[in-house]
Amino acid sequence: MKLLLKQTRVNNEDALGVAIEFAMILGVFFAAGWALDAALGTVPLFMIVFTVIAAIGLFAKSKYRYDAKMEALEAERLERRAAASPAESPEIR
């Protein structure tokens, strides 16, 4: 069956995946706040609060994801440096 396309796994670490994740989560929280405001007959209080909470959570998630990636890259760099010159300590820069 050469006519069928080969399915590939989506990488959620690329920029497009992260952007879609941001947009979807913000949209869901915005819609949930809007629905709650409509049901309770309130001003857009819940809509604003839910959107701000989602934005803070997404930025915190991005920071932790970035920190974890940088730690992994630093550990990889130290391993390569130790393998290249075993006489030197990896602590020396």
C-alpha cells in the first residue's frame, strides 16, 4: 500500500507544537471562564482570572522545560569534555 502516507510521531518540543499548546490551553481556559461568567451572570471576572492563571501556568511550564533542557545539554557537554581529556577534571573550565 504505497498510496498511504507514513504516519510520523508529532514532536511536542518543536516551536509549532509549543505554540499550538499555548493557543489551545489559553483558548480552553478563556472559554471555560466565559461559560462560567455566562452561567452565573457575572462580569467577565472568571474569564479574566482563568486566562491569567493559564498564562502564568504556561510561562512557568516553559521556564521549567527550558531549565531541564539546559541542564541536560550541560551534562552532555561535560561528558564529552571528560571523554575527550580524561586527565582533566570536568569541574575545570
